[in-house]
Amino acid sequence: MAKKNRPKVDYQDIARRFEAGEELTEWERQRYWAMRRLTDDPGFVAVDEDGNEVELSSPTKTNAEQFIQFALEREALKFGSFELKSGRISPYFFNAGVFNDSEALWQLGHFYAQAIVDAEIEFDVLFGPAYKGIPLVCTTAICLLREFGINKPFSFNRKEVKSHGEGGWFVGAPLQGRVLIVDDVISSGATAREVIPLIKEIGAQPVGLVISFDRQEKGEGETSSVQEMKQQFKVPVISVANVSQLAEMVAGDADYSGFISGLREYQERHGAVSDIR
């Protein structure tokens, strides 16, 4: 589409209304987030109040900070009192299942793609463990191409081996070379312990694991599940954000000030990282 035919978007007006808490249309919300993240969408340009095209500046927040803000707005991150599967009472809870519509999945793919690019990790294939990793690997692959021009094949596994049709454990591109695993979180690490041996069995090499949020919390021992994965499989674990970054980001926010002491106490008791201020 020629530049002169692009519809003008009054980004300043959309941003003002969004940040004032006013209701936006679906289209306006998509434009707001896309413009903030500097995606190269040929369908719009930013304009000032006089209708002149303006150049966007670089974002002031890191990828982790933007993700945390997004998770708080979507209520995927909540503060309160939550009993975990381990029996611990946590002052916060992260639920990736809340990212359950197309807009959220698109934004989530951006955060994963950005984290992968920032980590400068070399890989040949993306892999999403069933079941939660399947939509994540799809949206990440799309955003890597759309935003960074990185075109990579992707694959995922079945929970049960298929004996008919194409058969086997895996669906999608052949798993060969360097494999980067995309998943939601690491709790006990059971999923990684299941799929990494399968990947190795067919001759591929796991080179990393990307997750959305790291609680930096001790497992049964003194280290976190993330640290255990690194030690056991000798691969890096890349998190889009972690609890230390969450604490740092909300520390100066009056809306969350009442939760900081509880978060600090919890991390000192259960955290593999306890330097929350």
C-alpha cells in the first residue's frame, strides 16, 4: 500500500484516552500496543495534533517491564493471598491461562520474541511442549518473523504417540539441529524433564528454554526449578520477567505498596533469590 493511502492514526489521542482509563475500541487497543512496541505495521502512521506524521521514539521501559505491566493489566499477575500447589501461601499469583484471546496471544508472542532476540541465542527450530507450549510456540514464531525478520520452523509434541497417519511423538517441522524450547512457566520442571530426553533421542540438541515468568522460588532443595534445569541439562533458561523485576517495578507504585513487605518476607523465606528491596 502506498504511503499516501495509509489511514492516519492519532496516536496521541489514543494514548491519552488509554492512559486515562477510557474505553477504546478493539482496533484502537491494537494500534496502541503496536505503536508502543514499534512494530513495522504498514497500515498506519503516528500523527501529531496538526495531522503531521511523527517519528516514534524508543520505548523507555524494558521488555520485562512492559510484560509485567501487561500481565498486571490482564490480571495474569495478582497480589493477595494464594495457596500454591506446594501448600505455600504466596502474596502473589501468576496465571498464564488468563492470556486467552487473540490480542493477548499476539502481545505475548511479542514478549517471547523480544526476549529471544535480546538473549542472542542461536537456534534452528522452535519447540512447544504440549499442551500450553503449543500456542506459545506458534505466536512466538509469527512474531519473530513479523517483528524481527527471523523465519524459523517450529514443532510440538503429542502427549501420546500416534500409531497411524504420520505417526510419532512430534508434529510440525523436523526436530534437528539446535532446538529452543518455548513454554509458559517452570514449576516442578516435569515438562522439561519429559521433552528434553525425547529431543536428544532423535539426535537434536536442546540449546535453551524460554518461559514467561520466573518465581525465583526454591523447590524441594535450596535452588529454584529454573536453576535445577540449568544444572541438570546444561542449557540456559530465559525468562521474559521474574519476581525481582516485578518487585522493583511496583515498589514505587502506591497501588501496590501494601504488598511489597509481604513479597519481601515471602522471598526471604522461600526464594532462591532474596535481594528484593
